[in-house]
Amino acid sequence: MILDELEKRLRPPARAVPSYPPKVIVLASGKPLVVRQAENDDIPILLEAIEPLVRVRKDFYDIVAARMYAELLSQYLHRTLDPYCLIGTIDGVIASIVNGRMIDEKRGMSYHTLTIHRGLRCGAHMFAAKMEHHMDVLKQEEVFIVAESYLGFKRWMIEYQLEPRPDFQHELGGVGSYALTRKLYDTYKTRLLAGTRPVPPEVLRTADTLILPDEYPQIPGFKR
Amino acid sequence: MPTTTELYAVDRNVYAFRCPECGALYYPAPMVCRKCRNRRDPSVTVYPDFEKVPLGGPCRLLTWTRIYALPEGIDRPSLAFGVVEFTNGIRAVGVLMTEKPKTGALLDARAGLVRELVGRDCYGLQLFDPSP
Amino acid sequence: MREVGIVGIGHTKFGRLDYDLVDIMAWSSLEALKDAGIEGGIDQVFVANMGAGAVNNQTGIASALVSRIFLEPAMAETVENGPASGASAVKCGYLAIAAGMADTVLVTGGERMRETTGWKATDFVATLTHPDAEYAYGLTLPAYGGMFTRAYMERHGLTEKHLAMIAVKAHRNAEKNPFAHIEETASIDGIWDGPHREVVNPVMADPLRLYDLCPVSDGAASVVLTAMETAGRFKKKPIRIAGIGQATDTHCVFNREDLLDLKAVRLAAERAYAMAGIGPKEISLAELHDAFLILEVAESEEVGFFPKGEAKKAIERGETEIAGRIPINTSGGLKAKGHPVGATGVSQIHEIVKQLRGEAEEGRRVKNPRYGLAVNFGGFGNNVVATILAKE
Ligand SMILES: [Zn+2]
């Protein structure tokens, strides 16, 4: 790839960062949720999947979707240092998306969790996968987390008993940050983290080509 | 008239209530004795109140649970409850403070702070393993 | 006393409904009037609701409903009997007609609980318990569900797998019910046998798991009642209210001599059977109040379908499935159809009428039913209403 001089100065250096090994979770319905890292080429279709939720004026879907849209766009256009995005798919259909980035070797920054498919705890599984990525794959010591929605706050801050870090300003702004430490992760992962590896090739293949959801429980009567 | 000290004292106990007429014991307090129909009057103006008997001490665990979805205002991941029976036959709910509860186990109930509501500290029974 | 029949039924979808509570109730009310083939002529409205004041900051909702659908000057009041409000309101409608105070009554149960968070909804339902001896501890209804389940399992050898099997049945029935809150399948591979059971179906009120508990729902259901002697003027053949029974029990569950004895369920059912002149053997299907799946098990024994401790064998043999000997919770039950508390009792009766008329959806339709039983369970069994409906 040939980069011009100005682009080089705006683009953060790409570091060699381990990528998330795919896993599969058997959901309550019996269907597999395949969780894998999104490649840069996956991002345009993710943006398309997120876009309708930008206009959902309830449960803070609008702000979470709008911010994640911008974050993934920034990742796609190489304006974020060491970002990552994990996607969960059911039969190839995008069910849930999580993202974040590495601050440095030891510390991670959680951005957002956006779940389209409701009712099967996909969001909880994906948030747990994100913590797994920071702790077990990137081998970090702590992850900084804030929430925009009430549900997110209760879910993450209370289920994981995150430690308040009022003096640390999270990149998303807002109130002081909370942090997941390795100790908390080890305490709660048996109850909150699931998944089997390696994913059987025929199951993993279902997540190769991402499919846009044709319904959004958040948008009654949605038509693409 | 209560003394000033009494007026501001915080009562951290949990009580059973004894009928002053026939001695029947209740928890929580009824407004009439089931056995002798003697009335209870919390205002102590028309009838005397029932006698307060501190509830606690040795008890047996009848059943228990640990809940992971707590009501508004309790910001912790889980809380365990048990139903216990005291030797005097009185039963109550308590917060389990033991690591591995077992139905039928002998426990020690002590009154303590169990919940902080807006403007109200709630004292209730906490259930411990019996001290050796 | 005059005989009373049901000539109209209406229902909203259960789930999350972002509309005003009275609008939600108006919808099912209008559906019931349409089903009865009438536009007015209602003498009395009974509204079943538990939380309008506490959750939605609305009071006087029976009057508001009457006005929203232009039923003035009908008589109207709200009936609050906790989660048994629905069947209590139907009972009030029955009494009004039987006594000759009214000829045609609209009963609507409605609730909007998802306007608030799940934690506040849990807290609101917990206000049913004793303020000092239970509520002050943070004790919730699911906590009692868990403690009851543990005691039942230890005494009768019921396993978590039995409950998972009931959950799968509930989801299967709900999937075919267009009004059901839960639309997702639950499979035994996912919630019981699956490799990730502990995370996919976590313990919520030990030993009860996520899939053993009902969701928090919004929704409304309505029925139109009328005197059997004049029911011929309506569009559809009436379904007769053959028996109603009700009983209460101690407010504090721990003060029951036997923690597993749901005496109010047994007495309510006995009274309803006596009034209907039948026994449990004549019942073709039942809607049992399964806010926690253990309640379907325990109630099925208390109402006389199975001897105590034996319901698990019936579950293993599939006797409570649609094609079984005594189908239970053909609607999906509270577990999967959803549980807007004030609406639930009316919704159960709606389902029985639908089944007795033969109008239930393909795949969840019970064959040739004659009598249906509904058990609406208030508090943790401290106020229970049983209703028996009959196809004439
Ligand atoms: Zn007495």
C-alpha cells in the first residue's frame, strides 16, 4: 500500500497485536453464536447494520449506535491507535458488536457494546468476550469502562463489581471511569464467560460473510 | 415520656411479640392475639402494646436461596436468604452470611444492618455459622 | 343468581409497549368489544391493575379507560389484588351480573411495568411482602421462588432438568401464540445439556435459573361478560363461567406450617370445582400461574391433577404438553407469554376461552376441550383465584 506523506502523519502506527481467536457459544435456543474479530473489510457492513439504531430514541441506543458508528469508521479510516472490534453472528447474521482499544501494553479501553438480537443474552456474552480479549488475549492488567445507558451501568458495574477510578478520565468523557481488574475478571468469569474453541470449520464458515439483520426488535416494522 | 437518650436511640434489634394476656409469641406483630383475641395497640393509648422479645440465637435453616437480581437500591451481585426456625417455634427470614448454606444446618441469628433505604436503615436478622 | 358467560375476548401483544397504560388497556378492550360484535352497551367496567399508581404515576385508571373508549356513563372501578387482580376483576364482573346489578360487563387487566427498570419493577413487586419482616431485607418474590423450589426439590426429588423441560414446553407454546412476549425458542440443548449452560442459563434465585422465571412485561387483556339468558344477541356462542373459587393464606410465607403447602391454591380450586359440580378429571386444559416454573409443578398437584410430589412423572411422560392428558399453559404461561401482573388473570381466561372456542393457533390447539381451569396466584400464594370455564 502506498501512503502519501500527509496520510502517514495522521495514521497511527499499526502495532503487532494478537487477534481474538474465534469461539462459539451454544445459546439458549440451541443455536450457535459465533464470536470472531472483525477485519477492516468487515467494517462497512457493520456500519450499515448499526446505522438504523442511530435513530432509536430509547434506552440510549441512539448515542451508543452513533458513537460506535464513529469509532468503527475511525478504525476503518485508520484514525484510532490499536482498535479492535468483535462481532457475534447467528447463522451469519450480525447479532451483536463490541469494540475498544489498547491504551498501552497493560491497560485497555472498552468502548461500546451494541446488541441487535435481543432475548438470548448476546450482549452479555459479547461484553464478556471483550473482557476476555483484554485479559486473556492482550494479557492486560486492567480495562477502563464507562456506560451511557442505565442497563449498561447496572449490568457491567454491578455484575462485575467494577472498581471506581474517579480520577481516570475515560476517552468517552462523562463521569470518572470504572475498571475491570484481573482479580475481578478471575472472580466473575466462571459465571459470565462462555465459549468453546476451536470453532468447527463448518460453523466458523457461517460467519465468513456477514449478513445484515432484516429485523430490529428496537424498530417495529423495520424495512431495509 | 421517653428520655432524650431514648428518643434518639437507634434500635438495632429484631423482636418477636408476646401477648401480655396469654403469652403467645408472634413474628411479625399481629394486631390481635390469635389465641385469646387480646388486642395490641402500638400507640399504647387504648390497650398496652405486646411485649417485645429480642429475636436471635440458635436456629435451624429450613430452606435458602441466593438471588442474583436484586431490587433497586442494593448494588451488589448477589444476596443469600434463608428461612429459619428458632427453638421457641418462631420463624423468620434472614440474610445468610455463611459461605455454604445447607438445609437443616444449625445457625446463629444476630440482628444487623440488612438494607439501607432512602431515609431508613433496616435492621434484620443475619444468619451465621454457630460460633465454636 | 343468573348464570354468566364470556362473549368477547381481546388481547394486546405482551412485551415492551411504549404507550400510555390506558391506551394499552383501551386496545384490548376494543378488541374484546369487536370480538363480541358490539360497540357499546357496557353497564360496568372492572379494571385489574397493580402498579399504575406506584409505577406509572397514574390513578383512577378505570374512569380514564371508560372515557378513552367512550363507554360513559358505565359504572367503573379498579380492582387491585396483587398479581391475582385479573381473576379478581373477572370475579367482580361475575358477581355484578349474577346479582343483577349489570347485564354486560367489560373486564380489562393491564399493566405497564417496563416503563421503569427491571430493578425498580422487582422492587415494586416486592412491596407485596411484609414491610418489616420481608421487604426490609431486600427479599423479592423470586427469592421465595428459589426457597420454595429448593424445599420442593429436597422433598420430592424434582430436578433442575424437569424445570428446563417445562421451560422448553412454555417457549414452544408461546412461539405459536401471537400475543406472547417471548419469541425465542428455548432448547434443552441450550439451557440444560449445552456446554455453556452456566452462562447461557445462569442461576438467578438458586436453584432457579434464568429460564425458570417469567419476564417483566407490559400488556393488557379483556373479556366481555354477559348474562347467559340474553347471550344469544352476541356474535359468538358464550363460554360459561362454571365455577369461581378463592382463598387466602398467611402474608408471611415463613409462617405457613408447611412451607410447601399452597393451601390457598388447593382451597380455591376445591371451591371452584364444587361450584362447577365437577372434579379435576373433567378439566381438559389449565392455565396455571407460573411466575416461577416450580409453581406450575406445585399448583398442578394442589388442584388435583397429580398426587403431591408426582407431577415430575407427568412432565417426564409429556402429559402436560398440548397433545398430553392435561395440557398446561398452552398460551406459554407467564413464563413465556409474559406477566404484566394486572393483566395476567384476564389473559389466562382469554386463553381458556380461545381454546374452548377452538380458536387457538394450529400447533397449540387442544383437541375437543370441555372445561378449562385458570389459577391466578397473588403474592406468594396468599390470595389465589381459580376459575373454571365450560363450553356449553
Ligand atoms: Zn393472647
